[in-house]
Amino acid sequence: MNAQDMIDYALGQMEGPARERFERALAADPSSSLRVDRLEAALVRLLDDGERVGAENDDYELHRPPAGLVSRTVGLVAEARSKPKRKALLDFVPARVPFRWADVAVAASIFLAGVLTLLPAMHRSREGTDRAACGFNLQQIFVGLMQYGNRYGVYPYASAESGSPHVGAFAAMLHDEDLLHDASTLNCPCTGPCPNAGIPDLATLARWKDQEPERYQGFMDRTDYAYNVGYRLPTGRPGPIPAGLQATIPLVSDKSPFDRAGRILAGNSPNHDGRGQNVVFSDGHVSWHPTRRVSPVDDDMFLNDDDRPAPSVHLRDSVLVPSSFRFDGR
Amino acid sequence: MMKALDMGTEAADDLARETDEVLLSRYRDEGRSADFEELVRRYERELFRYLVRYTGEHSLAEDVFQSTFLQVHLKRGLYEDGRPFRPWLYSIATHQAVDALRKAGRHPTLSLDQRLSAGETDAGALIDVLTGDGDGPIAELEERERAEWVRESIARLPDNLRQTLILAYHQDLKYREIAEILKIPVGTVKSRLHAALSKLAEMARASRLDGGGDS
């Protein structure tokens, strides 16, 4: 028989069927029964303080409650009930609020105010991401230009004799050299997605110019970046930029605003809603320019010193023109 | 007049028939003071006796009794339907008593998870200790002297052991109810009981050595 069960039984902790089972087992086991009897007697000797047994006997009730305890307790609680309760913050909140359109209007206006406050921040965040992606495109193009320059000593330049004398041909020339494959590199993320029509080779581009002028124009229009149009040689002929120049010059940027008549308009690039433009330089760094000024000696990267979108008159006067403009400035 | 008296008796009978849980739920929802008074009346003797045993003082027990029922009134909103009222009441009363003892500067600074030796938790050894001395030295005392010895010895027990012993033996609460009141596992309740009984047996033997059994 379990000793813990004996203690539980003697302390009155055993109930119901368990108690009945235990009592049956005790009846069948005289030695255990004797042990439990002794245990019960020992517990009474050690624990009975005269109150538990015969507790209702008033003659021997040491712990009798004082007279009037109930009425005093009830009175104390009644007093607490009658006292005005100190208001807590939540007490000012009504338990049930009737439905009112005014509440809906207030909630809607708070929600709207929140949205209006957050929207510009979200817009700025998205714009920052797109601007960084635009800079990454320029770096990709720069890598191609640098390798082209290493091979030929000059940056890509398509003369009138090439069959495709427009600035956008620089991408086809990089493609021909296996230096540029992805047409999305020519698309600034800030202008939205652009159908990926691929980059043609220079010969195809020349063929398009003669046979499919709309397709040719479409490729030029899809290119979001402006490219350095070169400079006019001392002989008067326009020519490419040498690749090994000491000076740092801008090579590619977001395209300038222009019209169909071939005029460069005032203001910053439309790619970034007129807020500025990314520019990649010949040393490979990309920077953001909130104006068209790129150096102390070059106030306008989109026009030459003669205020024309044509080859510069000296190497410090860089001119970056949209893809649909010609290299020779005509 | 007789009719009014009859109605009053009927209402009292109705209250007497309701369970503690129904009375408290109704008091919480409807605020009928008769329900609350019935609860105070039902637990007057039992709870007061527990508090006198635990605090060791009648005046302190009376204060704690009143503050316990004041807390029952204040916390009635927290009472969940179906929860047994008795352990809930003892839980509040025990907390109030501990607070009162602490304020009176009489609270023993004992760790609640006081380690118990292996001998104190072994049930078989405990039975041997309790029954080993036959009738034992305290059996030789007069009944009133023995009861006095029991009260003094229990008062000298560490606080957590005394609490558990009074609830289990004198107040007839079950292990699981004590566990709920003291927020301890049932196993800890048992081990504390073993420890309390073991210490009392030790005190009984010590009283014989001191010559207590001769008086």
C-alpha cells in the first residue's frame, strides 16, 4: 500500500471512488489498517488545536468571531459602495457608443490625414530607389564604354558615313562589341517600364533608318539617356572623344528636355520630373545634379558654348544630347 | 405583519439554498447587498478561524477579515462564472493576511521555494517518524495543554509551511485548491505538508528532551 496514499487518507485528502477503494484495501490488510490508525492518531495529537473537532462547541471555541463581525464588514462595504468612485481614465469611455455618421466621418478624416501624410514619404522613398537604379544603369553603360575605349582609344562615335549617324547608335556599337545586351539598361526606371525590344546591331540600325524609319525612330525614342556627342576637331570636323583623357568629363546622363524640332528646352531632365539628372563621368563615378551645370567651366551639359546641341568646341565643354540627335549636330 | 415575516423568512431560505458562486455572480451583476451579506455570514466562522490561526491575533484577523470581503466587493468584476468561490476567497484572504503581517512587521523573511531535505519528502519515512514514538511525549499532556502546545508549535513553523498545513488540515481544503490559492504546483503542496509534519514531530521529540513531557 502506497505511503503517500496513507498520508492523503489520514489528512482527509482522498475523495470519492479513490477513498472507497482505499478503504476496501485497508479492510483486507490488517497491518496497513493498523498503521493508518496510528498515523491518524499521531496527526490528531500533533495538529488538533482544539478547534477542528467540535468547532461548533461554543464552550471551547477559542477562535470564535467577535460579535457583530458580519454587520461591521457589510457596513464597511456599504460605505465603500456609497463613496463616489475616483474616476479613472477608462471611466470616461462610455460602455456603449451609439452609431453616428459623425464618428465615421472623423475616423475617415483621421485615416485620410494619415494617408496624405505618408504618401509623400512613400513617393520620395520610391523615387530614391528608382534614382539609385538609374545610377546603376549608367554604371553598366560606363563599363561598356570603358572597355570600348580600351579597344579603340575613343568612345563610340557614329559618323555620317556609318549609315546611322544618330547618337542612339552608341548602344548598337556597344552591342556589336558584345559589351551591352540588355535593352532595359537604356531605360530609366523613373520613366516607367519599357517594352524590351532588344538592341539591334549597327548594320540593322542603318537598314531600319533607310527602310523602316518609324522603327528606327522608335529605338531612338526608347533610349532614356543622353550621350556625349563628341567635339569639333581643330580641322572643323566633329570627332569622337579620346578615351585616355586626363580630365574628367561627363559621358552619359539622363536625357535633356527637347522638342521634335530638335531644340533643347530649358530645365532638367524629364526622366526625374525636372528635379535633376544622374550623370556618369569618364572616371566611372555617378552623381546627381540638380542643375545642368557639371563643372565650373561648363554651365550647361546639354548645350555647347554656342548654346547648341552640337559637338563642343573644346574638350572641357561637354555636350550630352538625346539619342534622336545627330553626332554631327546637324 | 405575520405575512411580512413569512416573506422575509422565505427570502432568507432562498438565499440559503443558493450556491456561493450564484450569490457572487448575482452580486456582481445586480449588486444586491443581501447576496453579499449571505456570503459574509456563511464564511464568518470558517474564514475568521483561518485568519486567527494564520496571523495568530484576533484583532489582526478581524481587520484582515473585513479587508478580505472589501476586496471581494472591489474585485467582483474579475470573478469569472463557474470558478469555485471558496479557493478564490481564501486566495484573497491569504494575500490580505500576508500584507497585514508585513505591515505589522511580523512577516518572516523566508524564501518561498525553501529547499526541503529528502527525508522530509519521503512519505514512508515520514509515517515512521510520526508513528515511531508510540503515543509520544505530547500524548501525556492534558488535552488543553496539548492543544496549547499544538497552537504554539504551529505558530513557530516557517510561514509557507504553516500556511499549507492550516489550509490542508484545519480548513479541510484539497491539494488542488491549496495549489490554486498559493499559486504553487500540487507536488509542492505535498512536500510542504510533509516538511511541516516532520518539523512538528521533531518539535514534539525536542519537548520530551526539554522535559516538556513530564509536566
